[in-house]
Amino acid sequence: MARWVRVVSVSMQGQGSKERNLEIAMRLLEQASWDKPDLVCLPETFTGLGLGGERWFETAETLDGETVKRLRDYARKHRCYVVCPMVLRDGNKTVNAAVLIDRNGNVVGYYAKMFPTINELQLGIVPGTDAPAFETDFGRIGFAICFDLNFHEVAQSLKANKAEMVCFVSMYPGGKQVQVWALEYGFWMVTAIASPQSVVVNPIGRIVATAQPQYQPLVSCRINLDCVVAHLDYNYEKLPELKKRYGADAEVEIAQPEGRFLLTCNRTDMSVWDWVREFGLETIDDYFARARRERAKVLAGTSAEEDGGTKGQRTTGQQAR
């Protein structure tokens, strides 16, 4: 069934102090509430923006600190999920984290940046070791933070943990790297950048919403997570009948240069996965897995033939001796 999600991404820049940063963030969050979002996302360590070095590290708080408390109150008041990126002190370690707060104001959990910068490591930030996907009432979401975008280990961990949407909170925009992650791994990518360059990218790598520098620091976008990416091979000839039967309820967005398409279900009485079964569609992950299996079979057969030939040669050689 259609799983519509209103996401709002907040762009903001440093204001000279932790207190001022939090004040500006709360003002922008109030503006975000006008769109009645399901999820609001702030940029990387937003209370430490513009402070640099030691002052940035000193903005660290625990999960029961003032920053999380204020965002929990906001989430409860507006009945939305909130992504709270912060320098987090958890026991005897300090991490660069993205904390997820649910609609009731409860902390669901947090992601610790797997690849802090060298400077962060030198300041005392401890790297995370996994990129979990958290269950929400609309789907599974995960996180990546700034420098993480350069390391496919993070994306692969998110994929293994079945993330459908990835919130990328960052100091730098990422540019085409964000689109590559979406295209390569099939994520919806929602970015919250410490400058008005935030975007929303769909699972075939296309930007569907963007912030407007100097005019609009918020990106508000309604997306449907009931979708699937498939390759055009073995599937394309089935699409006309699907469209004939389901019309505008079945959105098909083709990315011809990449040889794939995004199929989205807008119905409330069935899911895109019902169509996958009904029409025998093969998802892109299943297609590539099948291609790997077929390749392995051929290699195994070739290897067996080569082994047989080698054994024969050895026998001949032994006989000759």
C-alpha cells in the first residue's frame, strides 16, 4: 500500500554559539511544522556549527541533555519523527551521532558516524562500527554523516540492514555522491546540509526537491516508500499491461541510460509487491543476484573442464616418463 511520507530537511549555518545555534534551529523547526511533516531532519552536529575544533567537541551532551529534551518536546507536540545530529557523550565515549526521536518524543536510538574525519578522531571522536536501520511507522530509515559518504562500507551496511530511506546529515553537500548512493543502493536519500544545498533524491538517482539558497532553507517533499527498482531487462515488456490495468496508480519512472526503472504504487488496497508477484517482475537486486549465479555456473564448468584437461596432460606426462 502507498506509504506516503512528508519529509522536511532543515539547512542552517553556524551562529557563533551553541545556544544561538539551538535557538535558530528551533525557529526553523517551527517553520517546518507548518507542513505537518512525518519526519524532520537537521544538519550534522547542528548545535556545534561554526564553532570549530575544541569548542565544537565541547558541545557534547548526553541523551538526557537540553538539546535532546527540546527536540523530544517538539516531536511530541507536532507528532513527527526528528533526526537530531549532535556530538553525543555516551558513557566513556564521545561520538558524532544522528539521534532518532519518534512521534511520542521517545529516543528510538542513534547512529554513530562510522568514518569520522582525521581531525575528529584526533579530537576524541570514537567511530561507530555499524549503520543500523530503524523501524518507523512508515518504513526503515538509516543515517550517514558527512565524511561517511566517501566510504561504501557505510552504504553496504545500510543496505544489509534494509534501509529504505537514508538521511544524510552533513557539513558538505556531497553533490553527485548522494545521487550515486541512491542509484547504486536503491535508497531514498534525504540530505540536511549546513548550508542551503539540501536535496531529496529518489532511488534511481534523480533529485526531486532542493533547497533554494538565500530564499528557502527548508526542503519539504512528500515521497512514497511503496516502490521498487527493477532493471529494464526481462521486465520492460510487462509494463504496458501493468499500466493498462492500474493506470495512474502505477507510476513508472524510467532511467534509460542506466537501464532501470522505479515502480511506485499509489493504491491503498495493495502494494507494489503485489504487482511484482502478479506480473512476475524481477527486482534489480534479484536480477543481479541471478546474473552472479549464472556467471558462477559457467566459471565452475570452465574450471572443471580445465581441471580435466590438466589431469589428462599430467597422466600423459607421467606415462611418457
